[in-house]
Amino acid sequence: MRNPTLHQLLEAFSLDSSSQLTHDTASGAEVPFELVEKRDPPARAPLYCYRPLTGAFIRQRLGMLTALPTYAPAARALAAIDGVDQYLRARAEQRIPDEARERADAVLRHFLGAVFADRSEFGFDPVRFEGAYDELERVIYEGRRLTTVITPVLGIGLHSSITELALGDGFSLVPGEAFEDAPPDAVWGEGEQPNVLAVVTVAQDHGVAAPVSSARSKFRRLLTALRLFERGGYSLGPVAWVRADAGSWRTVPLGGSGRPRFVTLISAAQEDELRAFCNLVARRAPTGGEPAWALARFEMGCERLAPFEALTDYLLALRALLEPEGPQSGRLAQRLAAICAAPGGRAALAERTAHAISLERAVIAGIAPGETDTGNPVNGLVDELAEHLRALLRDVLCGHLDSDLRTVADGLLAEAARV
């Protein structure tokens, strides 16, 4: 087996399909048959037998099968793999769809046809499943190798119902205990719960270098998306593991990305939202100008070891977005409050922001309260500023706010002055 994740997803979908098709036949649905002539060479007279048209029966029920909860993860995994068109040709598909998701749909239809071929009953048969899966892998990966790169994503947990959160293009989040043959050091960290793994799988020609650089970029982009998606203390493990096919794992360094402070659980209801948001960040993350610089400073703040150490990072990012005239203008607090607070709460937010600005000098001078000091006034303000900054960056990225936030804020302040 070269792709354990794909194997797991297809097995789950086949099991669900088995239950659905068995229910349909028990409820009275009939599998069509055709009369087939068979000639036994020693015999002169032909023999006739009935052959169930399993493929036609499955095709008639595709609507119900695509509604199964295991269908979409299997289809997404197949859509991210190059070479599925070869499987369709091997299965005599007359029209190869242009869209990756449509090709994946066709592959799943043919795959079920192979699992339940020539059968009028649909109980799950592990032997037939493994035979169908071996054929699929053999055709898809013929002449190529499957390279896998994994790293722990710290500070995140997945709901128990999520066995894989596919992010597209061979990239996914997988619970560590569900990833077969993963290195123990990748799965188990300092706590009692297994890590979530970021997994990149790429089918490559032999002799091509492992896609470590592209995997690093995907891991960092995922980290950015998580930090913007929901408040949390996310980071990556310091190393990644790479292997070709089912070979031995080897480690490659990733570099530091901060430390996790707590675990943020991604619920089953958030799965599609997070997937869509990660794809949005991949397409629309700013690459220049104030938003890109502010995003970089935001991530620097996220990676500080203590919250109060990030105060200057967050203030610099906010100044780039809201106070391009420089801190001497004194407009940051009012502009932030204009966008991030309701009219009745603007004065209070402006006051807290001004207090945070005054505390910056104490942090720089080294006289701010320590991280664990009782009544520490800095950490709470830092967390609040980080949340406002995250909301601004996310809304700009999603198109909910114009990237010229200074003009947006001044317009709101001018409107409030006229009331």
C-alpha cells in the first residue's frame, strides 16, 4: 500500500456504500441482469447464465451514495491526485472529465463497480476491496513514486469525527493516531493527546527531488490561515519527516514557529469553513504593501514566547494599517476604536488602546510586570490588541473591509461627528 490515507478513505466509503446498497436491495430494489452465453469447449451446446449488472445498479443510486458522509472526503482525496485519468481509461470510461472533481466522481463510481463486480448482494468483502484498491494504486502510480512529508501542527485538535481534513492539492490535516506508520515522535508530543499532522502527498517521477520546499511553504501558509481563522496558540513542530512510498522516514528541519499555549478544537461544523478559508489564504494572502507587512508583524507577535513581548509587534502592525502618518499623530487609538467597536464602546476601546501604547515603553525598558505576575495589566491588553488586529487582517483578506483602513476609520469618525 502506497497511500494509507487514500486507502482509509476509500475503505470507509465502500463500507458506507455497502450498507446503503444492502438496505436498498432489502427494501425491494432489484439489480438488473443480462443473459450471457458461455461456451465450454468440450460441449457442443452453448450454456446461458445471468450476470448482474452491478455497475448500472450503482449508477442509478449515485445520488444517494454521494450524500454519504464518507463520499466527499474520498472524492477530495482523489481529486488531488494526478493520474486518476489513467484509471478511468483502464476502466474503459468513454469520456474523461476535464474537472478534477468530476474525474474523482467517475473514479469512485468505477471503483465501487470493481468492489461489487458481478454481485447481486452488497455485503462488504475485504478481499475484493483490497483487490480493487491494489488495481487502483497500480494504475495511478505506475512508473512513479509517492512522496509524503508530514509535520506536527501544535495547538490544534480535530473533532473525533474528523479522520482527515483535506485542504486540496494533496494537502491535509490528519489525527496522528489515524496516520498509519507515522513516526512516534511526530504523533506524540509532551502531552497525553496525539498531535494533529499536516500531510503533503505528491506523486513524482523517479529521480525527482522530494518536495520539501513546497511542503514547507504549505505548512507555513497553513499556520498563517489558522492564526487568522480563530484565536489560538498554533505552531509547527521543529522538524518534518519525509519518505518515498513505504520506505524509511528521514527528518528535515523546519525552523522555529513559536510555542503552543493551548489547544483550539476544530469542530465538525467548522471543517468546511476552515477548508474554504485555507484555500482563500492560499489565493489571496497579501504579498506587498501595508497589509502584507502587518500580517508578517502579526505572525511575529504570535511566535513570541510571552504575550507581553508581542506588544510592539502588534502595535507596529496596527500603525501600518491605521496610522501611516506615524505615532506622533496620535490617531491609532481612535481609528482602531472606530472600526472595531460599536459607537457606544468606542471611547472605552480607545482608552484601552492608549493605555497599551503607554505600556509599550515599560515593556521596552524591561520594567513591565512579568508574564506570571498577579494582576499583570499587559497580557490582557496584548491579547485584546491581537484579536482586533486578527479581525482587521481577516476582514481585509476576505474582502469585507477595504485595505485602506485609515480612510475607512476616518469616514466612520466623520460620520459619528455629524450625528
